[in-house]
Amino acid sequence: MTALAAKVAIVTGASSGIGYATSKLFAREGAKVVVAARRQAELDALVAEITAAGGEAVALAGDVRDEAFSEALVETAIGRFGGLDVAFNNAGVLGEMGATPDVSLSGWRDTIETNLTSAFLGAKHQIPALLDRGGGSLIFTSTFVGYTVGMPGLAAYAASKAGLIGLTQSLAAELGPKGIRANAILPGAVDTPAYRAMNDTAEARSFVAGLHALKRIATPDELARSALYLASHASTFTTGSALLVDGGVSINRT
Ligand SMILES: NC(=O)c1ccc[n+]([C@@H]2O[C@H](COP(=O)([O-])OP(=O)(O)OC[C@H]3O[C@@H](n4cnc5c(N)ncnc54)[C@H](OP(=O)(O)O)[C@@H]3O)[C@@H](O)[C@H]2O)c1
């Protein structure tokens, strides 16, 4: 028995990293998956991998800042696969970093739109489809930054990701009575292209690994398994949570 048999899922940020790994795991666990990001070629490669492994997926390329794209993803889930049960709203960027007086208003707005407004737009259009199925699971990718730890130079990122936790709690309270759960995953450092771009030397990678109690960073698959937990029957009493999947970076002081 697979964990997501007969379920339909949307995964954003699927062209890379955590979203790519989660799309493959969801499909392996029986879900039909709508995979979303801007880069069509990467999405096509993902769909080919899923199909070759015996799964089902369809790609839709677009920008999560665009409301029409959120609507189109839900329409695709319904049109191609008959409904929607799970949405992993995972797309995100680090955005403009630096001392706060130097951060541009456009950089701030872009980070908030990509990381936070996109999640609102996703949920807004996913909720009616989830209600049509009698319930479902909304999952957002936040981070420990801005929740358990303040870091210099990350004001827009931290604010956008902390905003996701407020959104998650509000959705959980609003939709719990209707059978929809809403949760946020808070990763520590994960070995994805975004992480590698930020930490491009062995020294930097070793420093970041050392910040974690487990003295290493996560693989994308470890985050995919956490998303699977929140998507599946294993977590039926979990809602409104900010789930740290951070290798102990939040509590570690050595
Ligand atoms: N890696 C870490 O250490 C870490 C730690 C904490 C939290 N996170 C969060 O985890 C999530 C996934 O990150 P990752 O590490 O897997 O990074 P990644 O490999 O860079 O993947 C980011 C994904 O988001 C998509 N995306 C970005 N902007 C988009 C937009 N405007 N419209 C549509 N898709 C967009 C990208 O696709 P396209 O470029 O093709 O559009 C890509 O698929 C993010 O929300 C990130 O903030 C990551």
C-alpha cells in the first residue's frame, strides 16, 4: 500500500532541489502530480523520470507570483487527474540580501511576492478544490531563519518565511473544521542548487554543516520525506505546525 494512492498533488518549485525530490517521492507513493516552476526543460525531465518509473505527472511552467498561474495549476489537477488532495507550495528564493538600509524596495517586494504572496495565491485557489474532495493537506516551505534564529542580511527572506508561519496558522484554524490541514516545513540547510550557489567553497560548506547538531546538511530527499509525512495519513492530527526539519541548527550552540 502506498502512502498517497489515489491522491492528486501540486508541487511548486519542482524544477530543482526539494520540490524535485518531493515530486518524485509523491509519485512513487502513488500520487498523480502536477509539477510547477518557471523552467520548462527541467520540469519535462522530471515528468520523464516519473513516467519512466511508472508514475504519473504533468508539468505546467509559470511564475508563482502570477495569480493566473495558481488558478491554472488547480485547473490542471482537476482537468487531468480529477481533483486535488495535496498542495506543496514550496517555490522560493533567498532574494536580495544585505544590510537592511541597502536592500531595495523592489528586492524586498520581489522576495515577499515570491515566497509569501505566492503561498496565499496558491492556497486561495487550492482551497475550493480541496473542499470538493472533503478535505486535504496544504504544506508550505518556510525556514528556521526568522523563526528560531535571526541572521544578519536576510530581512526580506526572514520576513517572508515567518509570514508563511502566520499564514499556516490562520489557514489551519480557518479550515480545520472543514477537514483541511495546513502545515509548514522549516528546513535547515539542504544540499540543493540554491544552497550550493550560496556556499560555493569547501570551507563555507563545512562551516554551515558544523552549525547543525547533526554536523551535516540535509539531502533533498530527507525534506521530501517530511513533506510526505504532512501530505499523508501518517499526520492526520497534525495541523498549524511549524515543523522543524533542521538537523538541530535551531538548538545547537557548538
Ligand atoms: N536549500 C536550503 O538550504 C533551504 C533551507 C530552508 C528553506 N529552503 C526553502 O526551500 C524551498 C526550495 O528551495 P531549494 O533549496 O530546493 O531551492 P532551489 O533548488 O533553488 O529550488 C527553488 C525552486 O523554486 C522555483 N521558483 C523560484 N522562484 C519561482 C517563481 N517566481 N515562480 C515559480 N517557481 C519559482 C525554482 O524554479 P524555477 O527557477 O524553474 O522557476 C525552483 O524549482 C524554497 O522555498 C527555499 O526558500 C531551502
